Amino acid sequence: MSWLTWVLVLAALVAVFRVYVTVRRLSARRGQDWDERLVKNLRAQGGELFRPQEVDFFFDLPDAGACQRLAATLGAREFAVDFRRVDAEVGDRYTLHARKAIRISVTEMQETTRQFRELATQQQGRYDGWAASGMMRPSGR
């Protein structure tokens, strides 16, 4: 092979690596952007985010054992947890729901998302995100 071929192969490898790094960075930001958008929407609705709000967290897990292990971890952190098997026609998976009253801020929710993704991955599952329970009452009313 000539030196020109080697240079072209090296340039192609560098380009592929840069695309890979960019895609990984964007996928990590997507979760953070989602948290930020949800918090901004809650603020726009007049929510009292300085007071603890009931927040629901959702996980998709492979089996009951994974649910029990994650439920024990979340229970130790004072979350109310329940789980159930997804309809057998949809697949052989389980859904876990956790609830806790917490203060909602962008940085806190982004950190929670990061931690919950790690916990779900440890159980070969997926963290599906969060939602504030019901509509929050506007402040001053």
C-alpha cells in the first residue's frame, strides 16, 4: 500500500471516531435537555418548585428479580415503589414505578436522571424518565 492509502485510511478512522464521540455526547445531553424542558414547563405553569412535589419515576426492567433489587435500593432512599409485569402480549418485561416528594430543580433532576440510568443499567433495564404528579398549584393563590 502506498503512503497516500495509509493517509486516507487514517483520515477515515479519525472521521469515524469524531462522529462516534459527537453522537455519544449528544445522547448524554438529550436526557439533560429533557429534564431541563420539563422543569421549565412546570415553572411556566406556575408551579411552586421551591416546595417538595410528588414526582413519579419509571423504569423498564427484564424480570421480577431486577425489580426487587431496584425496589430495595430505592426503598432505602425512602421512595415508595411498586412494580408489575407488562402485558404478556407486549413482551416479557416488568415496569417499576417509584414516587417521592422532592424539590424540583434542573440540576437535581439531571443528577437524579444520571443516577437512575446507572441503577437501571446495573439491572439490565432502562430508566424511562419522570413526571410531576398532577398539576402543581400556582403560587400565591
